[in-house]
Amino acid sequence: MHRCLICGYLYNPDEGDTAHGVDPNTPFEELPDSWLCPVCSVTKEYFEKVA
């Protein structure tokens, strides 16, 4: 999982982000560069990997 450093949103690859066109089982590394945090709209560079 990856956590947004700004708002704390957790991206779970098992769930994806279907509301924004990301299918379940999509690894964070495979998210398109245009993907934004669904809560605060920051880019992927503001996410950190969490255990």
C-alpha cells in the first residue's frame, strides 16, 4: 500500500481506484502519471510506500 503524505489516503492495489478508472489489482507503480490522489488531488510523488 501507499499513503498520501498530504491527506493520509491509502492506495490499496487490491481495490484499485475504480471511481477514477483504475482496476483492482493495479500496482501503485503501474498507475498512470496522470492519476491524482482521489481525496486531495496531489500527484503520485506525494505518496510513500507503507508496509
